[in-house]
Amino acid sequence: MGEEIVEIERIDSLKVIADDVLNVKKKPEDEFEVAAILESNGWNDRRASEAFQVENVFVLAKEVWKIIRGKRIFAPFTPMSKIVFNEYPLKFIRNFLKGSIFALPMAISVFAMLTIRFSLWSYESFDVEIATSIAIGTILSFLCIGGFTQAIAKQGYVYVKQGYYNMAKQSTFYFVRLGYLLSTIVVAVMVVGNAFFSIFPYRMLIIIVLYFFMLNAIWLAVTIMYILDKELIFSGLLVLGIAIIYLLFKIIGIDIIVSQVISLAIVAILGSVIALGIFLKHERERSKEGIQPKLPRKTIILNSVISYFIYGFTYFAFLFTDRVVAWSTSDTYMPFVIWFRGEYELGLDFALLILIIPMGFVEFIVNEMMYSIAGTQKDYYSYEVDKMYRRYVTIYVKRLVTIFVISAINGVLIHALLMLIKNHYFSFIDIAISDTTYFVFIIALIGYAFTAMGLLNAEILFCVAQPKMANKCIFPAMIINIVSGFLLSRWVSYEYAAFGLLIGSLAFVAISTFTVLKMLKKVDYYLYVAS
């Protein structure tokens, strides 16, 4: 009985100390902050041991912390509104289109090549010299404009979502102008460099420059449509562009290159004009509300997007580096430094189709995941951080596995399609699938499947405003891609450059997965920073 009385008195004394702590800080974060407050109130290890028979002040703080947690009065949380079930289809379709928009041009191009034998920037009957020229122009366009597309998507999209269309228009077309400026500089460097070193004959250089410049305009227009949620409009413009080529080339009889350049110019101009019209329409609507905020200084804008710009360049370098490595392997006839390998390119083009569906799902999954995380934070108290982290890891792993399964299923379907084409199942498709093409296709198919998982991780890092983390994932993967692909293509054969893509994609997934798991431990902090 006496022991019970002593314990009751002990607890009462601890409650008094807990009240003293709460008088200093109404909402201490944890037992360590309680220990600091106790020490500031004169408690030390000796006094704690004499008064409560505990080892030190930290043990005392732990007991006081338990009492404080019981004494706290928590205000009820306002639950986040849940997505209504019947809203999911529309939300999924919109996010799917937004996610797959950058892969859609390739899908349309491949479909056109299979059916009518040409697309906006390719043609089945091009000789190797012309194909090399167009391939160089295409890769250079992605490398030159990739950073600007990321910068526009980041800065312009934020303003659009806030309803500040005037700022969105100004920042977007500022980056468009910078894109054209850099394109002009690159062309000047190519012309001057070629004049001194005679890398390519001028007939090839002209084609490189034309397709490089026209495709730059196309990618910029695609990005503007992306931030304006007008993905279907641009898809329609691509189809229109192919129809224009069909009219000029097949019906009127104009040269295919001239037809393609004209079509590319029309699509780029129409895309820019439509985008400008949409911007102006929204500006007029907002001006009636008297909302006309000014754009920040250019230096502030550039500083805020530089990491996104670097990611855009590095991402496209990662995607295309194996082509450059393969095409520069001098194990066959090589009249120039780079020589197009049609069998290699065909395998990659088919394999690239695997990214379309997963990238659409990535956009939806990441949005749904971040919405879920932002909402469920309110289900946990400050001392339940470990429990919250385990839940978020479970949410994340499920999404990562989902993308893997979707990519695997999509890969099986694309492989089945290739087998049907190889066995001439479709009478209107007459394409020879060589052993080299099939070899590259299989390796690249697996590589792009893992790339989709890495892109899911990068998208998550973008959602918490951590592009530097994404860069630290994609840059090492690009280096591994280059080194491994270069060595294998030189030691074995040129088509083994595809292993560079595969090994690099595995590195991308591994590094980015570790980074996301590390980020999730402090996701509340990163979400706060992002907001």
C-alpha cells in the first residue's frame, strides 16, 4: 500500500514538472526539447536521480514527455476532400495524356512509318547519308531544347495553375526566345566548325541545320501545349503535318525533304499561334478581375529553373547517347565520324513505344501519390514519424511495382506486335526485322522499362521541388551509359552499345530509388519547402 502511495506522489510530482515545461513551451516537439527545458529550469543528472531515482535528466525527460503527450489537447484535423470515384476516369485520362505527350510524337511517327512509309522527319527510302543528316539534326535538337522544355514546364506551368496567364506567357516566350537564340548559336558553331574541319559535306550540313531548327520549333510548341493542358490539340497538329507531307509529296510530287521542312514549319507556327491565342484569351479574362502581377527579374527566374534545365539536357543525353556511340563505331564502312545504322535505329524505335503507356501512368500515379501523402500527414502526431514513414514507403513501393508491371505487360504486347510484323502478319507493313534489329529491340525494351521506373522517381523528386536530387540520379546513369556502351561497342560489336542504355537505366533506377526512400524520411519537410 505504501509503495502505491509513493508511486502516486511520484506521478503527481512529474505532472507538476510537466506543467512547468508547458508553461515554457506549449507544444514541445519531442523528449529532447523537454530535456533542454528541464535543464534550463535547473534540473541536472544528480537532481533527477535524487528526486525520481532515474539515471539522468534525459530519462526524466522521457517520463515527462509521456505525461505531456497525455495532457495535450489536439485540435481536430480538417480532413482533405477525397477524390470522388466517378472523377477518377477523367482525372486519369487528363494525367495520362499529359504524361505521354512527349512520347506521343514518336508513336505517331512510328505508326506513320509503318503505314505510309514516312513521318514528319523520316522516310523509309532515304539513303544512309540523308538519314545520318536527319538523325544528327534530330539528336542535336533534343539536346539543345531539352533544357528549355523543362524550364518552360516548370516555370510556365506554375503560373498557369495559379491563373497568372500574363506571367506564364511572358516567362514561356522568354525561354522560347532563349531557345531560338541558342539554336542560332549552335548553327553558327556548326557552320564555322565545318568550314575549318570539313566534318560533313555542305549538302549534309544543310539538311542537319534545317531539321535541327524546325524540330527545335516543334519541341518548344509541344511544351507550350503541355503547360496549357492542350495535349490533344498538338497531337492533332502532328497528324495534320503528316497529312500536309502526304499532299505535297504523294499528290503534288514535291521532294520529300522540302515537303517535310514545309510541314514542320507549318506545325510549329500553328502551334505557337494557337498557344499565343490561348494565352491572350485567358489574359483578357483575368484582366477583368484586375489581376496583373509583374514577372520577377530575369535573374531570379533563371536561378529558379537552372536545375530543371540541367535535368532536361541530361535526360535527353541519357536517351540518345547509345545511338551516338553505336553510330560512331568504326567496325564497318564509315565515311564520316557518325554514320546512321538503320537496323539499330529500327530496334530502338520499336522499343521506345514501351514508354508511352507507362509515362502516362507515371503522371497519374505521382499526382495521386503526392495527394495521398499530403492528406495522410494529418493522421499522425509528431511522435509518430517512424510509423508515418513506413506507411509512405509502402505507398511508394506499391506505385513503383505498378509501373514495373505496366511496363512489363506493355513490353510483352510490343514484342508480340514486332513478331507479327516480322512474320508479315500485316500485309500493308513490309519491314525487314533483322537479327541485329531484334537484338537491339530486346535489350532496349528492357532498358526503357527500367527507365520508366527511374522517371517515376524523378517525377516524385520534382513534386517536392528537388530537381538537384533528380540530377544526382540521372547524371551518373548517363555517364555509366556512355562508358559501358562505348567499351562494349568497341570490344564486341556496335549493336552492344544498347547494353549501355540497359546498364545505365539499371543505375538510374537504383540511385533514384535510394534517393526517394531517403527523401521520404523527411517528406513533411520537403513538402513544406515545396509549398
